[in-house]
Amino acid sequence: MTNHYCDLKNADVILIMGSNAAEHHPIAFKWILRAKEKGATIIHVDPRYTRTSARCDFHVPLRSGTDIAFLGGMIHYILTHRKYFKDYVVNYTNASFIVSKDFYFKDGLFSGYDQAKRKYSKDTWVLEKDGKGIPKRDMTLTNPRSVFQMLKKHYSRYTLDKVSSITGVSKENLLKVYEIYASTGVPGKAGTECYALGWTHHTTGSQNIRSMSIIQLLLGNMGIAGGGINALRGEPNVQGSTDHCILYGNLPGYLKMPVASLDTLEKYLHKCTPVSKDPQSANYYSNYPKFFVSFLKSMWDNKATKENEFGYNWLPKLDDGKAYSTMHMFDAMYAGKVKGYFCVGADTAVSTPNSNKVRKAMENLDWLVGENIFNNETYEFWRGPGVDPKKIKTECFLLPASASMEKEGSQSNSGRWVQWKYKAAEAPGDAIPVGEIEIKIMAAIKKLYEKEGGPNAKAIVNLKWDYLDSKGRMNVLKISKQINGHFLKDTVVDEKGVKTLYKKGQTVPTFGMLKADGSTSGGNWIMAGSFGANGENKMMKRGKDDPTGLGLYPNWSFAWPVNRRIIYNRASCDINGKPYNPKRKLLEWTGDKWVGDVPDGPWPPMADKAKGKYPFIMKQDGVGSLFGPGMVEGPFPEHYEPLEGPLTKNPLSGQLINPTIEIFKSDMDKTANADAKFPYVCTTYSCTEHWCSGALTRWQAWLLEMQPELYVEIGEKLAQEKGIKNGSRVKVHSIRGQVECVAMVTKRFQPFTVEGKTVHQVGLPFNYGWLFPKDGGDSTNFLTPTVGDANTFCPEYKAFMVNVVKA
Amino acid sequence: MPEKGMIKITDGFERIVHWMLAGSCILLFITGLGMMYRELNFIGNLMGGLVALKYVHNFTGLLFIVSLVLATRMWWHEAGKFSMPEDLDWMMCAGGYLWHVEKVPEIGKYNPGQKMFFLTVVGCGALMGVTGLVMWFPVGLSMDLVRWMYPLHALGFVVLFAFFFVHLYLGTIGNPGTFMAMIDGWATKAWARKQHPKWLREMEESGKLEVYGEEKTEAASH
Amino acid sequence: MNTSELIKVIDTTRCTACRGCQVACKQWNELPGLRTKNWGSYQNPPDLEWNTWTLIRFQEYVNDKGTFKWMFRKDGCMHCTDAACVKVCPSGALYHTEYGTVGIKKNLCIGCKECIAACPFEVPRYNRATDKVSKCDLCLTRLQSNQQPACVKSCPTGALSIGGKDKMMKAAYDRVKELGGDASVYGDKFVGGTHVVYILSEKPEVYDKLPKSPSIPLSVIAWKDWLKPLSLIAGGGVVVGSLLHYILHGPKRPDEDVSGDKHAEGGK
Amino acid sequence: MKITRRGFLTMSGAVGSGLALSSLGIDLRPLRAYADELNKMNRIKSAKQVITTCCYCSVGCGLVCSVDKATGKIFNIEGDADHPISEGSLCAKGAGFFDLTEANKHRLTKVLYRKPYGTEWEEKDWEFAISRIARLVKDTRDKGFVTRNSKGELVNRCETIGHYGSSNVDNEECWVMSVRSRALGLVYIDHQARV
């Protein structure tokens, strides 16, 4: 979330699209309803009428996987009806920048596409610079090569008729949403968007979100109270686990994972540190080396020295351009390449797409280590349905873990609030915290390498690994401080002329003090400041004061970065630092300082040509990117059909599917596009009563009682056609697998008219598995394809094709 | 103990059934009242609590139903059917209970009053049994139906409770000589002549009358 | 004005059917979850049960204008002022609390199930295993400790609220006015006023299992108000009548035994 | 920080609807209810109140665990009314948080081990599990370690071990896992951020 949960109350229009907030974030929905009570309009765009729809002002059904078409139509509407916030667009976005002459878009493809590699060369996706290396700008936005004009041209194809025909949304409904949402493109109004897995679980997931980012920038909704783009994330600490990057491509704090071609620290830092010649661009990532070196120091402490490049080459390196996501891991496991598997607090045999393949892949494992509070289908794969344990060689461990309330530590919510929680009771039996298990296993491994040596043993034997206390229990506070970072030697810091001495061993109070010379450590730079220099744990704070009245609660816990509650907040003010909306004053420049939220940097507003900076300080150019070359599919989002869909041709271009998605090619990766055998669009989701794979919630009688078994929601019309009665048993098939479940015949799924044809959509929750309850049905992911977003490899769980028959 | 010359009015089985019915009925009254009136909840204490009282009531109800079935089978022939015209005549003068009647019409073993009492007991008893069972096991029945079981049960109670006192009175001080008929089965001939002259005559004529201290055959020659 | 009388308002127009209340109720009252089946609805258990004192009812409804609505209604004890259950309860297990709500003393319940048949909302439920009837007591012990009932506390959206009668009723009527259309307050017009009051967006008859104008069933009135006194009158009347008969008319004695049989009065 | 008993009481006063019972002039009469019914409320008043955060979605609602001081066991969990986001409210999953404690008989309490081709779990102790896992990790890592890729570039990576999880553990645990995975040279590192 760019903003945070309480801030939802400040919005005038809330578009909930790609989220079922009332069901999956019921307490977030409280804040949405609070906005509604104050007169905000709440819109829900979703294939299915849900509990969210029931409480919104209106619900607009949309065919799964067509969000970009829908949003592209909105961009078209905003531009043609001049609903954009011009002052904001001109000053705070790259609308006025000039796109390279070599860049083009033709029939669904951008310049630089390599068909064989399914990849683009981004060489032409650049903005022109002047002789000094500063981007060229046309503040009138009339230059035909300006980003603004290019954007306008790109989305001119997204006409109401076209969009309606693709999405199955009536033109009337499209206009209704566009008009209401576009009404926030004025200084006094805020519009926000809430999304969740409904946007990320697509082959075009990242571009779904980027489409909305473009809209928010056009309407001036980024960086303001009641605005922003808000990912309502689905797990308790998925923000934290992502921040700490238990992800193949990043190191803690979103630092980039080194790749093989960057064989020295210098090359790596050069590649990762952006440079801006524009004096008004803060380009905060120019500090990248400080964050990275401090991270290396947190890993290897005094063993990481300038001479050994702070241990840079001890880190593993990815092959350039190769991904190692869950789907890749199971693909490699299926091919027999992955031999050992740690599955911590997860149930991948249920939650990973194409479960048949996943379960088969696991049979190739030599060993499996599970750590959890309950048993699940992954840990018992060796005796799952149709599996003979006597033929499975895998050596399995299932280690009992402490539950959340049985251990101390911090969790980061979606609004980046890092909240401390306390230990209420001892865990039952032999259970200990997952972290403690991991620390102990690694300590034992470290001992083995100290004794026996091995390849790249230095990475292990030199690892700073003293996180158990004298009683042999996990020392949470020590780890937490290690994440925050320390001064490794006495350091004098000069802040605006005030010199302060920080002693060796003191916690670093802000990431601004991290150093690239090895004199500081920082396990995760964005968490610097979670402790004060005096060691005060700010995550424990429980102050309820709200000086702005906007619900920022600056003294409640700690929010990264540096306790900033709304990021890009300098964009809530005009170029002189005066708030665009005085009624919701997030920040104001008083002539010598900013007052309000913690500002995005202390510099004066950009009207001060000498010292002033642009508002988007984390961006190389200091402005929001309407033209975003960071994405692999192209700088402007473009509609592509899902890998499996009802159409044989993309109504917008000759390119049917996302040209950059990776196609998995194992014998179990079958697909069936526009196949008469699988005529219905299917989507999957969770329900309020269960969580994710259900691996925690199915064991709880109160929750299981409310949603006892797998079901498929089918519209009345389709049910009638198929003779399916409510509550009867049916089978749902895709080309990859099938599940048997109860049919829930409902008015909440209505057929779509797509390209003149009736398209039915059905949906199933993904919360069930064979282990428990025994008669509750198995994983919905038997149906889903192994394919994901081209940038992030978030799997496509939300649009694929099935058939439904009576069981 | 019966004295010589008294006649056998009831046999042992009859008396057992009668007292099963009477006993269960009384117990049902008491326990029922213990539940009907919160002021009478203390009755439950005698039985170890109100829950126990409920179970005493419910299971006594089962005993009552069994007794009622037996009684109905046993007495149906003699008390379940009216025989005309004498029963009508008897009713015309209310059996001599309400005003003085010189000659009460001769009737069989059971007078129409007793028959009506019997039929009421059978009817209301059946009602109590059925409604009681539904109240005990209300599952699967519509709530509207179940609801009316309660007033019907109470209605049956009102009738039976009233009849109970009438019966008590008539069976004891109201009709001296009657009570022992249900204790040892014997009554005086005079009592029988007053209460059931026709029956007495028929019994005597058929020689079936059992007289204490006499051989049955003697009665025939009398 | 009775300030100690409490009203819980259920604003169905704010409910998101997250069912926090349904579980919070079970958590606080230590009621187990039981194995159920999916019967083609989110609503589960399908009905109130001895272990489910509050239940969110899900209902798909198309109004006469053709507008689809998914309606959620939290069902449970309405805490009537003229509570049929209290009226019929033989043991005093069901009683009116100091807040006007209907409490239940588990130890007094004898499992007679009379309240089950009496309740116009079909709320009390019987558990065969314990031979007790149970229902919501609006978390009486919490109220007595100045805490909100578990359901109200858990409610995220303000669909549930509790407070003094006058204030809550005013708030309910204000809300209905704001909603307009078919919206109405449900609860204050019958059974002496309920202590759980709904704000309904549709006409009451539209909702599943919601009586349009509930009242103490005629059967209960017939029984408790008519037959109960009648039984006394009838019983007493007969006793008095018999006595009078004995005194005025005298017993029906056998005539003097003409045949010389020994005079006897069978009874002693 | 642990909130006091008083804290528990004050915080529960004004929640959800924003109405505090105490502000409504309610007459707090002496408790007259029966002992068994009262039990829980009294136990709460004498319990230790410990704050935690919900472990389901990412809203981060506050919860208060009531812990029996004598047994050290949690016997009630409800919303933290002081929490600025949740204000004491909870959804179905949060309201059922108590069922994640050891009160849930399905909780794993023993180290379980399944030997190759085994048909059942066996109970083991931590020492066995940790030393055996460490051995397996080392053997697998050493056997499949890729020091240089096909282009001859130094990569120092282990492609034979995968790590998945978890978004359902604390930050400190996440960081520990992230760092140890890198030290081992793992590249197949992922978690629920993608699902």
C-alpha cells in the first residue's frame, strides 16, 4: 500500500477492483465503509457479485483477465474528456518527457521484440535527454512524441465499444465507473484503488497495477490522503516477508540479487545505482551502495572487508535473465533437479498451480523439511491420494512450530506498519518458533562446514550467526536490531550542522546514516529507524495521537520508510509546497520545513530551483512514470488475453496472449484455449472463513463449520442449461485435472457477452485439501495452469478454462 | 376384609390396571403442577430437582399410556358403549345424583356417568399421551403444530383434573361402599342393588355372581 | 425513562457477513463447531443450533424493480419484553435481566423444551447431550462487567451496536430515515418491544425466517393465560362442588338391605 | 509492553460502534449471575493480558490474549480495542484466533520423521532432526553445488535445494531465513508473496 488502512476513510471514490475486500480484509472494509458514510462512492468491479459488492454503491461484473482493457478504456476516457489533473500531470509525471524516436508500438507489440526468446530488448524504450543528460520536456504536452501524446495515442484504441466487447461490461456501466472515478481528477478530491490477488494472479498482473498507477498519476491521486494504490495483501506478514525478500530475485530491502555477469562488487553497484543529471531529482537510490554494503556487513560482519568486496562473491548469483520462482522450482523438481526442499509455514501441494505436477514433482525429492503448526497435504504428499508410500524414497521431517501468539516478534501489515507482538504462552509440546528451528539447523550446518569444509564454505563459516540467547532460545531483539543496523565504529554524523557522536554498537536511527565503507551494518535498510539510536524499539509504540486528523497515528508502531505513513507525500502539495487539498492537509511546506507526515525527504518543494526537489524521490527522474520502461511487456500496459480464454483472437491486436510470459513445457503443462471441451471461464478465490490453502483454518472447527467443503459457484442460467441443482455434486475439469465438489447455484454469477457471444464464468475457492477434512474435497489447483505474470511470476489463478458436469 | 355375603365387583387385574392408571395420573398431576406453576417448583425438590421431576413426569406418562391402553381394552366392552334406552333414562334423571329420584332407571355394571367418565379419561388420556409425546420429542414437526400441543395438553389436564375430583368424590364419600370395590373387589349386595341393579340382576340370573363365602352354584338356586 | 434498559441494534445495511460475530460468540461462550455439509449456501450451520446462538443468514433476493440484492441478517435471540420463553419456562431458567434482556440460567433449565415451541422467532435450541436448552444471553456477564457483548465488540462495520434504549432507538430511526425506501426499524412494535432491534433495508416479509408481526403465540396465551387459571378454577370448582353436593344432597347410600344382607358401607 | 487489567477494561468500553457502555449511564449492579457463568469474566479480570497481532490477512489487527496466571495458558482471545485500525473488531478468522492455541488438538507437538519408503510418521527429538537435516543439507548442497555456470562465470549457487515460506512468520524469522538461504547459496527461494 502506498497509503494505509485508516487512510481509506479519506477517499471520495474508492474503486475496488481485483479485490474482494469485505471478504478477505473485513477490517479494511470497515475503513472503506467509513468513507462511504461520509459520502464517498464505492465501486466494485469483479466477475462475481460478492459480499463486497453487497455493500458497495454498485457492482460491475467483468470477465476475468480483462482488467487492462477496462482500465485502458478509463485512461482513454480521462484523456479525451480532459479529466486529468493538469498541474500534477505536467509537474509530477513524465508526461512532458519525450520518447525516443526509435520507440514504436504495432499490432500488440512494442519495438524490440524477440519472438524466439519471448523477450524485448529495451534499447528503444528510452526518454530523450539534452546535452547535459537531463531529460527533455515539453511542458505544453503537445509534442507528438511526448509521453502524454504517446499515451493518448496508445489508448485511443480502447473505445467504449471495444472495451465493452472484450470485458463483457455494458457500455453504460463502463461510463458510470469512468465518470465517477475520473471525477477525482481535481485538487479537492481523492480517489483510491484497492486491489489484491484479483490483479496479481494474472499473466498480466503487474501491468494491471501499472494501468491503475497511470490513472492515479493522471488524476493526481498519488501521494495524497485518501489516494494511492493500495494492495490489500493476503498474509499477516507478507509485507515483511517480501521486505526481507524471501524471494529469488531480491535481497532484504529490495536490493537486487547479483547476476553472473556482474562479477565484481563495483560492477554490481554501478549497474544497480541509478544516476540522474537533473539537479532537482533527488534520485534517492543513488544511495544504493550504502544499503548494499551495510547488508553484506550484517551477514558477514567483520569477515566482510573492503579487500574481499565485503563478501560480494560469497553470495550466489543468478544466471542473467533466468527466474527461480515457485513454478520454476517445481518445474526443476519435476525434472529431478531439486533434491531437497524446505517448506516452511506453507502448503504448496495445495497452493501451487497445477497440483498434479507439483505432487508428482515432490516424489523426486530426497528429503523434505516441513515446519508448521499443523500438518498439511505437502508434508504428507508421500501418502496422498493415489500415492503408494512404499514407493516414495523421500526422507521427511515435520517440525512442530510455535503459533503466532506463542512467540515475540514483529509483523508488517500492508500499510507498512511494523507492529510488535508479545509472547502470550509457551507453545505446546516440543514446538518452537520457526526462526529458532532455522537458526539451529543453520548452526549445525555451519559446524559441519567448519569441520569438513566444502564449496564456497566461507559464505557459511563466516556467517554471523549468534542469534540464540544463553538459554538456547531465539534472541528476537538481537535479530531485530541486526535488521535495523548498527554503527560498527564510533561515528560522528553531521546533521544540518549539528554533530552527533554515535558509539560503536549503537543502533542506526535512520538509513540516511548507513555507510558504503563498511562502518555500518544494516540487515534491511528500509527497517533502519525501527530502533532509535538509544535502542528504543519503535515497533512497540502504542501512541494514539493523530495530529493531522487523517488517521496517520505517527506514534503507533513504526512504518517504513522512516515512519512515513503515506509515501510520495510531497506530491500532495503544489510546486510551492502548499497542499492541493487544504481540507485534507497531509503535508505543508512552511518556508523552512515540512509539517505533517514524515516528508519524502527534507528538501524544499520543487519551485525552489536551487535546493528544491521533485516529489517522487525514489524515481531516477523524480517524477511518476506514465511511461514505464521497467516492465518486461512494454512501457504502456496493453490488453492480452489469458493463456487460456474463450477467444481465438485478441480483439485489440494480432497478439493473443502476453508475448513475454514464460511457457512451461513439461508433459504435464497442457493448455486448452478456446476449446469446446472446456467452454467456461473459471476463476479461483478464497473465502472469509478460510485462509489461503486452508492449511490453518481447516483444522479449526468454528471456521470449518461455516465453510465445510469445496464448492463451485455457477450462475443460474448455466446451471439450468446443465441441469445442475443447487447443493448437488459436480465435477469441474480443466485439461490438467479435475475436482469434485458441491454446486452452489447463484444469481451472483451472470453470463458475459464477449465479442457477441455468451460466455459463462464459474468460480471455486482454493481452501481445501485431501488431508483434512477427509470429505472436504481436494485442491482447486488441479485445474490451474503453470503460467504466471511475466515480471513477477505470480501464477495465473484467476482466468483459465474448465467444464462442469454432474458428478 | 370382605364379609360373608358380599359380592365380587372387580377382579385383581382390573384393580391393578385401575390403580396404575390412578397412580400414574396422580403422579402426573403432581409433577405436572410442579412444572406448570413456578410456585410449585419445590415439588421437584422432593424428587431430587426439577430435572428429575421432568423425567418422573415423562416416564410416568409412559406408564400412564400403557395403563390407559390396558384399561381401554378391558373396560371398553362394559363402559365404552351406551346401551339404550336405559342409559338415556338414567341420564334424564342424572342418575339421582342431583335431585332426589325415587327410582333410578336400572342400568348395567357401569352407569352412563361412569361411561362418560371413562370415555373422557380415554379421550383426554389419549390426548395427553399424544401431546405429551410430541412435547417430549418435538423433532421434525412443524413448530405451529408443536406449539398447539401445549394448550391441548393443558386443556386435557383441566378436564382430567376436574374429573379426577369428581371421581374421587363419587368413589369415596359420595358413594359409600364404592372405594373398597377397588381395594379388595368386594361390595355389599345392597350397594350393588343401589348402584347397578340391572347388572346385579343379570349376574344373579346367569349365576355368574360371586358371593363371598358361597359356592357359585348356590347363587343360581337362590 | 429507563436508562438501564439496553438495546442492541443490528443494522443489516452495514453488515458484510464476515461472520466475526458468529465466531466471537462461540469463542466467548465456549461453544463447539460441528461438522456440517455445504448445502448450496454460505449460510452454515443452516439454522440456529444449541451451539450456534447467532447465525448470519444469507439470502439472494431480486426486488420488484429487478434489482439483485444479497441480504445478510444476523439471527439470534431478540430479547423480547413480553418474552414467550420467559412466560412458559417452568423453572425460571429464562428470566428478564436488569437490562431488560432475557437471561438464561443453565443450571435451572430442565430441558422441557417449552420455550422452543413458545418463541415466535424460533430461537431457543435443545442439546440432547446435555438435556438443556440454550440461546444468546447477550453476554450478560460481559454487560455486568461493563463490556460489550462478544458479537458487538467483534463487528467491524458498526452493523452491531449496543447502548441505552432511548439513544439507540433514536439512532435506529435516524438511520432508517437516512436510508429511505422500504427501510424500517423492526422490533419495537411487538412483543412489548425487543431488546434486539433490526434496521432492515427491505420490507420485513422479504427476509427468510423473519416473522412479519411476531407475537406471543396464541397457543401460549391460550395455555398460560386461559387454561392455566382455568385448571385452577376447574379443579377448585369441582372440589367445592363435590363438597356442596355432599352437604346438600348427601351421598348415595345403598338402600336398607331388604334381603337381610348385612348392612355395610364398603368404605371405611 | 503488557496492558493491565485496567487497560483491558477501559479498552473494551468504547469499541466498534464507538459507544461506551459506561457512558450510557448503565447501573452496574452487583453481579447476580451464577458462578459458572461468571467464571470467565472473573478469570479475565485476574488474568495477564498480552498483546499480539492477527496472523491471517495483512490488516494487522490487534488482539489481546488473556493468560491464566496460574497455568500460563491462554483461555480467551479477543480484539484490542486500543488498536487504531481494528478498534477491537475482528472477522471470523480473527475472532476464532483462540482455536490456534494449544486448545486445538490438531496442533503439532512432536518432531515427526518419516524414513524413506516408510508408511507412518515416527516421533523423534530435536537433536536427531537438526543433526540429520544439517547432514542432508550439506550432502545435497555439496553434491550439486554450481561454482561456475556454463559460461564459466563465478556463481556459487546451490540449485538442488529449494526453500519456500513464509509470509506467516515474524520479520525476524523472515530475515533469518532470507539470510541463511543466501549463505547456503540457494536460488530457489520463494514464498507466499506470489500466491
